[in-house]
Amino acid sequence: MTLRATLSALLFAAGTATCTLPASAAPATPAQGEKVLHMFLSTSETGLDPAAASDIATLSLLENLFDPLLRYDYLARPVKLRPNTATSMPEVSADKRTYTFHIRPGIYFTPDPAFKGVKREMTAQDYVYSLTRLYDPSLKSPWSYMFDGKLEGDEVLKKRFSYDTSIPGLQAPDKYTLRIRLKEADNNFLFYMATPATGVVAREVIEAYPGQAGNHPVGTGPFMLGDWKRSDRIVLLANPYSTAVFSATPGNDPEDRQIAAALNGKRLPRVDRVEVKIAEEFQGRMLGFLNNEYDYLEQVPESMTEMVIRDGELKPELQARGMRLSRFPVLQTYYMWMNMNDPVLGGYAKDRIALRRAISLAYNSAEDIALLKKGFAIKAESPLPPNVLGYDPSYRSPVPYDPALANALLDRHGYAKRDEEGFRRAPDGKPLTLTMHSEATVGGRLRDELWRKCLNAIGLRVVFKSDKKTEIIKASRLGKVTMFESNWIADFPDGDNFYQLLYGPNAGRANYARFNLPAYNSRYEQARQLSDGPARQQLYGEMNQLIHAYNPWVPLTHAVSADIRHSWLKNYKRHPVEFTSWRYLDVDVAERARAAQRAR
């Protein structure tokens, strides 16, 4: 009997009113014959709370544990949304302000002692509660921007927050109906309803563990938590309550049709178990994949590219093992942000603008792409990557790589004086040292050396502070980081999701640079009222110019991911927006066993 069958038997043994097996009781090792996915995350997870988490590692787990109302079609390109826990796409009023969702009956939360032995059905009221949590001031949700000030009547939640306060914009008129009314039409609203942050939680669970919701993830998603050793190992088990059935829109790609034929009408997920390890070092990830410890490797690390790729193709010896290489244009922007409140390089005075502009001019994108990214990237001209709504393929940054111009700019704006080592002094004559945070990894050290070379070439001294990315993010939100390289992967495929990273009111949340320029803010507010088209495109162009004028960011690159998968992995197709495809994947257990035998 598989683990899924065993769990189902135990959970339903006492009838629909009992839940006898907590997730923590899952066996530490899989049973013989079980289908197991072997995955890794490149950084440690944080608390598994949909309202609070924002790092990619944690979001990858959350989208498998919790259910938003909508999800993306697995196969459709360009991407499109599909109902998830909703019975269909919502009914939308003529003024595009009221959305009525009908919830699919018979969806249950996974077991937890908070339910006191009752099999707990998910209802529309649970979504009311879950979305209200994004307003909770104690959570400081990084996702509150999606709803704050947008739902009709939500100002009362800002004045005196209470979970028992009812607002006109968020109502459950009956058990399976959710009605959301906006103050103004929002073209991206349905994208929000497909993010992990809007995954449904149960109030009983949140209240049973005050301040510890992230340690007790209880959802309705395709998987549930089995075993969890923080920053080391996470095991997800197929949710025996899952009623999700595959449906998708295949494109012209023959592989799409093959996946659709294999999955259409079948219950999800397809595997019994997902074993996830935290693998922060590039080399460990690569060697683990080559040793058959992981089923696929997305985004081959730049420093490891030559180990597996030659002349742009997978090495013949790896092809002989059945491995397959695919290139994927990620909806992702790498950028180096600078803290606009920092006493060394922040502010809007001309000398500080000149310093940040010089740093931007010193960045050598060609060297970065060729040497560090091994050609698997393109230069970022603006915050938007290709294939995002609003992207302008003809736009070019007015800030090129030009160290000579950077030096002249610094000389002109008060940074001409040098110390005994040849490094520039600040305009007041005091020593000038830039501090850049970086990840404590091989890749982080390589990037440190690139930045050291670029900044030293224009006379700027820089020191590096290495730490785990999760710790740097925490410090960034508190305004304690001067400079750091970040990357943003689209939460939804629209330009708004990227330009909000520099919107003033988002400072300390997604806006790590704390950029707050009225001219930018007003254009952003105008643009978000418009759908994709020439008028919005013009505003985006003006916002780009303001970014390049004040330089809170140095746009770096857009990744072109080199992905490799083993032959036993089935139904794999990378999605532009969702972080994982675990629910759809299957494994050929016999083929994996043969590969393991050959490797001995």
C-alpha cells in the first residue's frame, strides 16, 4: 500500500468527523514503491505563513501547501489563469469592481489538533479571514500592497484592526460564495488571487498557535507537511484530501500534448512524497544532481556551467545518461539596489545622485554576462524582463558601461580628492567607503570580485559583508543595508509587479531601496489604472528615465535559465510565474532504479 493510501485509510477510518494522524507522524523514509520527488531549495526557508513570507524558497513550499482561488494554467502560453478552489472564473460586474467567486464544495483542510478531531471543510469565510490577515499590522505582510486601500470599506481596518470587523469589500454571503468589491477597477486583481499570499488558512489553526502560524502550516493544497528540519530538510506528503484534477490548455509544442495526454482528468498530485533539501552552495547542488540525488536542476549556476555545457549544448556524456537541457527565459530581473536613506550614498542631492550614477556607469554588464553568467543572460535595460506585459524591446538605458564618464562625473561633483591609497574621499574630505552585502556562497564571492573590480576602477573603496540571504533580507527591510544585489521573479506577468518595487509607499517592504520620488509615484499611480497599451507604455518609459536619473537601482541582467532534468522525470514543463511544478510531476520508479544501478 502506498503512503497516500495508508494516510487515506487512517484519516477516514473513523468517518468524516475524525482526523487521527497528524502530519508530524509521517515516516522518515519512503515506503518501497512510493513515488518520491527529490528536490532542493537554494536558500533556507522562513516561516511557512502565506501572509508573511516573501522569499522564493518559502514561496515554493507555500504554493504546494496552500490553495489560492485561482492558479495558472500549467501549459498555456502566453500564461492564463484557471479556477483552483473556485468552480469557475469569477463573475465580474460591468464596472469591473465586483468579483463573485463560487467555491468548490468538498475541499478540506489537512488534519491538525486545532480542529479537535473534526474533518474541517474549507468555506468562503475562510478566504475572508485569510485576506483580512494581510491587513493585520502585527504581521507587517509584504503582500498588503495588493489590497491595502483597494477594498471597499477597508479604511476601518487601518484605523482599528480586528478580525471580526466586516467590510463591504470582502463578504461571504453564503458558505460557498465569496464577493470582493474594489474601490476602483484594478487590471491586476485576478493575478493577485493566484499568488501564494492569498492561499486559504483556517482561523482555528492561526489562533491555536499565537505568533507561530509559520511553524504550523495547515492548508488545503496538493501536499501537506510531513517532516521539517529547519534550514536542512523538508518532506511534503501527498494530501489525501486533495480533490484537484488536472486540466490545461496545451500549445503547439508536442511535449505539451504529451503532458496533457498523460495528465488530463487525473487527480493531483501524481507523486506520494517530495523530499526537499536546502543546498545553498552551487557545487553541492550540481554534484547532487549529477549523482542522481535531485530529479532536476533549474538555472544551472553560472560558476558551474562549464561542468555540464559545452558550446551551448549539454555535454555528450550527460546526454548519454538520458539528461535533457532546456533554455527558459525567466520572468526575472537582477538588480543592485542602493539605500536612498543611507548616510553615505543616499539622498537626492546632486553629489549623491552623481555617486550612484557613477556606480551605475561602472557596472560592466558584458563581463558579468560572459564570465559569470556564461552567456545565459541578457542585459537589463529597465526593470522589466521580456515577456512581461509592458516590456518595450526597443528601450535602451541611457546609462551605459562607461568608467571614464563615471570618473569625470565624480571629479566634477566633489569626489576628486584621493587618500594615500588612491581611493576617493567624500566631498567633505572624509574617507569614503561603500559597504555592499553579499551572499556567503561561491557565487556571492565571485560577484564581490566583479563589483570590487568595477568600483575600484573609478576610485571607490568597497567592503563586503557576507551573510545568509534570509538575514540580509531581514536587515534590508529595517533599512540597515547600504547596497545589495537582489532579483525579482514575477508574482504575476505584468509590469506593475516590477515597477511597484520602487514605489515610495512600498519602502521597507518590496522597495528595499526606499526610493520615494513624487514624480515616480504619481506616474506609477497613473499607470496602474491603465491596462497594457500605448498610454501605459509611455508612463513606463518616463518611469524608466526617472530610475536612470536618480539611480536607486543598477539594473543588471535578465536570466536565461539553463535547466537540466533526468530521464525518469515525467510531465516537466517550467512555468513562467509559478515557482514549482511538483503537483504535476511524475517519476518512473523503475527507470530511476536502473539509473542508480548503472551509477554504482
